[in-house]
Amino acid sequence: MVALRDLPWRKTKDPYRIWLSEVILQQTRVAQGLPYYNDFIKKFPNVKSLAAAKEDKVMRTWQGLGYYSRARNLHACAKVIVERHNGKFPRTYPELLALPGIGEYTAAAIASMAFDQPEAVVDGNVFRVLSRVFGIEEDTSTTAGKRAFRQKAMELLDVDQPGVFNQAVMEFGALYCTPLSPQCLDCIFSSSCFAKTRQMQGLLPLKTKRAKIRFRYFTYFILIKDNKLALKKRDAKDIWSGLYDFYLVEGKRLMQPEKIIENEKGFGGIQPHVNIEFKSKPYKHILTHQHILAQFVVLSLSQGILAKDAAASLGMRLYTPREVATLPKPALVSRFLMEKGILE
């Protein structure tokens, strides 16, 4: 019998809290996600407060969790629930699935755990348990494979306690039927498990599609004047959308900052007034499918130009350290600012 961990979202039928936990845990371990969950509930105790919040505050609260599209989708979905559903979550799987940013997994989780709807949740843990125990060799990255796993999960679902059943299977995968070191000796399915009896634990589940790693090289230019820093908000066309960082030049390798200032169009109007004060060591930052090598270059200005004009020419504006501390920033940027002593 699987003992469920004592987690706050397991003690409620509140669809908002269940939704929030599921979104946070999609790409995050429980130990890392729990403090963020508690912080979100403290700052945004219900869907209406989240919908009414400013985007920067939502993103700042999310800072450090990564996959920032989750936070943007969370915020957008909260607004739709308030505007179209009077602040109340729809109760059925199809209605939940129609909300922005809510996919099959999250819709099934909310429907079953909050409203006792007979919907099976299929996440990575469930894929692993079903594949190994029942010998399902369909590729989990394909549409056909996902359909096969959901069909099997629906066959097994306890329709009287769908929420408890879903959580038990996910918990079993997280604690016992783990990816690398499954506890097969203590497993209740040990004698009948397809993978155990054939020594295929390391081969199941099947997933053939693997995203390639992208290597990127960033040079950040930090303009500081009168204890103010120039930053800009990133757009939606790249990683960290909605977060704030410095003037960025990306290359096929790390380049000499002097050459960048000489050749980069953005520096055209202020090049004579710019001086390099500091060049950092290379910083490595690893995302799931991207590896980033970054350097930070601190710039000072001569007396011939106003700091706000220099910042504006680079598409940025000036912020005090107190303001910078409240802005949502990539972890890479926060790490540098703290190590440099610019922020505490």
C-alpha cells in the first residue's frame, strides 16, 4: 500500500490550490516546488487575487522555478476564470481543457482531485508504472503511445475515488518505481511485473524523441551610473520572457567586449562615452535543452552623456538597487548581481 506524502495540496478540494500545485510540479521536484507553492498561496490566496496581480509580481514570485511560460499561462488562465466563469473553476474535464494553458494532464488532475470526476491522470510517473507493470511498449512521446497509456489508466481507474487513485499511482512512481533505482524487492507487483520478470526496468518506458542540446554564448553589458542599473524586459520570442536583464549580445562563441562595443549597432550613438570597468569570469547556466555560457561586462559613462539617454539608446531604463531587487530576473542574472555585491 502506498502512503501518500503529507503535502498541503492533498488536504484540500480547492481546485485553485490543486491547479497551482500541478502547474508548479510539472517540471519541478516536490522539495523545490513546495516553498514556491506556499509563497504563491500567501501572496495570491485565490484565483481572483492572482488574476488581479501585476505580471511582474507573478513573475518575481515564480523566479527560480524556470519554464517561465508556466507562470505566464497561470496568470492568463486566472484572468479567464475570473472574466468568463465568475472566479469559479469549471467542474468537467472538457471545460477545464478549454482553459488557456491547461492540458490533458492538468485538466484530469483538477477534475478528479477537486470534483471527483472519473478522469485518469497520466504523467511521467504514471507512464513508468504502467509501462513496467503491464509491459506497455508504446513510445510515450507519440500520440498513439499517449492514447494507449491513457486508455489503460482509464481502465484501471477507481471511479469511486479517482483523485485518491491518481495520486496513489503518481506517488508510487515517484517513491518506488523510480527512473534509475526502482525498489523492486519491496514492490507489491514484483512477482507479476512485466519489466521485473524480464529485467527490463531500465528499458521501459520507451521514449525515442530526445531534444537536442543548444549551446549559447551571452555577453551582458551592465550600465551603472549613480548607483542605478539599466535593465530591460525580455520579449516573448526567447527564454525568460517577461523577466528583466541587461543589454545582451549573443554570438557563436564568447567575444571580446571591446570588439562588440566597436561593431554592435546598439552602441553606435554612445560608443565614445563608454568605458569597460569590469569583465567577469565565464558563468555556466544549464537549462533542460540549452547550455549557456555568459560573461558580464560592467560599463561606466564619461561626462558627455546622461545615463538615462545612454540607457534609452540601448532600449533600457534605469532602476535603483531596491527596484532591481523586486524585478523578476533570470537566475543567471541574479547570481551575478549577488556575487558582485550589487544586490544582497
